Amino acid sequence: MGLDFTVLPAFFSLLLVGAGWTIAITVAAAILSFFGGIFLAVIALYGPAVLRYPFRLFAWLFMGTPLLLQLFLIYFGLIQIGIDLPAFVAGVIGLGLHFAVYNSDIIQAGILAVDRGQYEGARTLGLSRVQTIARIVVPQAVRSVIPPIGNNMIALLKDSALVSVIGVTELTLTAQLAISRTFRPFEFYLAAAACYYLINLVLEAGLRHIERRIQMAR
């Protein structure tokens, strides 16, 4: 009985592999959620009705249901209609689409906050509607909403632990594998928590650097 942290070094390489997969799935899902959020925001504000209404249904489904259920549907459900996705891909898609919907709401607010004169000035210069949205409106909107999107990226990192339930060998699952061999849950869950915290510190530092660069560019 009692704590015994001497068991950790023997499983350090296993935890390191898990941390690597956690970073990989976080980065991939963050990229999908960022660009997916931009795409969904543009569709919601500027798309034709035939696209806007399906988007509203899509957003309702992803905002109104648990992320864990969405992961189960993507990984275990799609196989019934012939779509067999690897666990990593299913995890990236599930996390990415889930946070893309939330990023879309934030980006929509940023787009609506852009001065109408920017849009009119771009059209006066001869830019088309699509060029104005892509080159003038969206870049300004994205720059203004980097902080809340950054908060979503941090939440995504934490929620990446949920992909362990579909078999992705990320940090939480590797900790569980070590626990199954040593029966030392406290030590390994604490080690996993420390790893998540270190990754989160690096992510926060990166986001602060991006925010400073954007402020300097204004």
C-alpha cells in the first residue's frame, strides 16, 4: 500500500508515445476545427438557403449532443453503412467537427463585427463578393477572435482524452495500459495529468505568441 513513483520510469517510453499521439490528434483536429469553423461561418452568413438550413441541423446535432456520443457514432456507427474509419481518423473527425461548430459561432460574431465600410470599400475597388469575403472580411474577423478560438483549442486538447474510448493510444489510454500492469492508478493518472499540463503550457505559449504577432501587425 502507499504511493510508489519508482514504477514510472519503466513505463516512461509508453507514456511518451501516448503524449505524442495526443499532440498529433490535437493538432490535426485543431486544424480541421479552425478551417471548418471558417467554412461553416461563411455558409451560415452568406450561403444560399439550400445550404444554410442543413448547416443549422448539423450545428444543432453537434452542439446538442455529447462529444463522446459523436465519437461512437463516427467510429462504430459509420461502419454499418460501409465506412470503416481508423480510430485515429475517426477521433480527428469527431473532435474537429465538434469544435468547428463552436468556432463557427465565434467567427460569425467576428464577421458581423467587421465594419460595413470595409465590405463596401472592397467592392468599390473592383473585388467580387467572394474575393471581398475571402480577402477582406474573413481575415479581419479571424484576427479579432483568436483569443476565444484559442480557448477552444485548449478545451480540444483536454477533450482529446475521450478518443481513448475508441482505441486511440493517446495519453489517457497509455496510462490505463500501465495501470493494468502495475495496479498503480494514482501514480500513472498523476503522471498523465502532468503531461497534459505541460502540453497545455506549450499550447498556451504558442497562442500568446500568435496573439502578440497579430496585435503588432494591426
